[in-house]
Amino acid sequence: MQGIVRIFQETIQFFVALARPVVNSLSDNRGLAGLSVVLAFGLWIFVTDTENPTQTRLLPIDIPVQPINVPDDVAIASSIAPVRLRITVADDVFDSLTAGDFEADVDLDGLTVGSYELPVNVRALTGRGGLRIDEPLPDMVSVDIAQLTGKTVPVEIDVTGSPAPGFTMNPAVLDADSVLVTGPQEEVDSVSQVTATIDVTARTTSVDQAVRLTPRNDRGFLVQRVTLEPSVIGVTIEIEQERFSRSVVVSAIVSGEPAIGYNVVAVSVDPATVTVRGTEPFITGTDSIDTQPVGISGADETVVRSVSLDIPSGVEVTGGVPIVTVTVTIGPATSEFSFTVPITAANLGPNLSIVGALPSVTVKLIGPFPILSQVSPADISAIVNLTGLGAGTHSIKVDVAQLAGVTISGVTPREIEIVLESQ
């Protein structure tokens, strides 16, 4: 019947709007028009109520009961049981109803410490499907009221994780170091800490956020039915980049001298560059990083050593153990030696003689020191060729025989005068 009344009200509004344009045309046949409207309306009510009937059923949803008008000096000592509702509503709306479509409360105005059975007040927050609340089940709920008490508890922030590599964080700074916990005596007494958790895993920026606090007992379990004031506080955690990185050249440090007559021809490092991480002043002021010394004292051949880097305190090399390979290429030193060598005459003609003694020449040789150091004047042959020359004065080129492994860089004088006479 309730559904019919609702449909009737909606129908009146519909037909009022529909009837206005045709009132004048029906003015001469009012009885017939009225009868037609009534018959059509009755048919529409019948069809609508048949297709979408209204039924009274128990809604299988728990509706939480909230206390209202709670005196300032008391607290709810235990949870208030939820209720269910017997309702009347259209079938097509019933399944879509949720707890959010209803509101239930108990009024504690003027009550003191004690246990009470109080009536539940329920309201529908929607009118869909002609919803009507017939009764709450149960219609009375038990409410335990305890004396309100309070205490101050320090706030503890649990910071989990670590910032990104190369970043460091400062201790958390809180807007409030402690909060007021109020509620029933037993629950308040069990609160030993008020906590919040902030995760800084891999963060590169500072934390500045509000966190919701939770009251917990000494075993870390959540304590119910207490109130925190404030319940939300601001937390700031400064996160700064402590370590910077860049690629720098590896500089090989060579100590000692090679064997006499040998020189360092080249020095190479593998890898030639490494990535280092350290403080900003170090990174911005450093272009290279040294190796530990590679000794080459007395070496007469190439030296290859695997050595570690000379890493300052507080600096690290990325990518594993900071070991590099240093190759010091050593070769014979190039030297120039001068020798005074006597000249020897060759192919002197018969019945001829040389007037006076032949002079000496200075021969300059260039080559590896180890070879030159073994050369003596006796190893050098300086010759003047007298083939075909007769008596008289002659200017003749001095020929010096080539020595293996060295180069003749000069002969002084290059030519000499020789006087030949007949015997």
C-alpha cells in the first residue's frame, strides 16, 4: 500500500503537466475526460507495482551505532554493538543499499559512569525506492560509560629504510614531542607509546609530511577507545646528498729509475678512468686519482703490475675492488758517443810512400746505450782509399765502416790531405 501511495503522488505531478495543453479541447466533454484519466492512472499503478513490488525485509548489513552528546568527563568503555534494520523498499533498490545509506546513534546526554541499555535512533540517508525503516534489531544496545582520564605520552617516529646511495638523513624533527591520550582508565593506562612510521627507502629528497599517530601498548598492539590530541603531527627529515660521483683519470705513480742506459718509453693504465664517489669538495676539486707506486728500479725491460688506487679517506671507487693494471714500457736509452780513431791507408800504389804520419779522426756514433757502452776505438775502422793515386798532394774522403746497432752521426774531419812521393 505504501508503494501505491508513492506512485500515486508521482502520477499526479505527471498528469498535471500532461493535462494543461488539452484542457481547452476537453472542456465540452469533461466527464468522459475525467473517466479516461482515472482508468489510465489505475492501469499505470497496477503495471508499475506488479513490475517493481515493494517488500519488507531484514537488511543483512551491520549498521554501526555512534554515541552522540557524550559528556566531557566520561568515555565509552567498550565497543557498541552494531544493529541491523528491517526495512520496506522497492525490490530493485534493496540489493544496492549499503551501510552508508543509514545513520544510527545513541544519545548519552546527561549520563554518568555506569552501564546502560539505550534506544537506538536510526535514520535513512536516501529515499531511493520509497525506503522506509520499520525497526532496528535490536532496538536497544548496551553502553558502558567509564570515567574519562588522560596522560601525556611521548611520540616515537619509526623511520624505516635508507635513502638512496650517496645520501644521508638527519634525525626526524616533530611538530609535537608528546600527545595527550584520553579515554577509559584501563585503556589509557595500557598506552605506553604513540607511534607513526615513515619509509625513506631510496629517497633523494627531504621528508616534510603530516603523519597519523597510533596508540600502542608495550607489546606494540593497537589500543582501542582512546583519543589522541593531537592525532596528526608534522614530521620533517632532512635528506641531503652526502656523496657525489664523477669519472676521473687514473694517474700511474712510477718510482725508481730503470737500469743505466734504459729509459721509460711509455706508461699506460687499464682502466684509464674510474668513477669515484665522495664529498662534494673532493669531487669538484679532483680530476685524477693516483695509483700506489710502481717500482722500476734497475729494470731493463717492460714492467707490468696490478696495483690498488691511492684512495683518500671517505672516498670510494664504484664497480668493485679498486685495482688497475699499470704497464711501464722500458727501452734502451739513445746515446751519442765520440771516438778518436786512427786512419788507415788502403791500396797504396807501388813505389809510393806517404809523407808524414796519417792523422786521427773523431767519429760520432748514436745508438742504444747498452751497445755504445761496449764499443771501443779499436772496433771502428777509418780508412782512406789511395787506389790509382800517384805522387803529389791529394784530398781524400775518410770512410768509416758501419757498426751493427748504431748509427754514424759524424766524422771529423771528413776529408784529409795526403802527400805521396815516389821512392
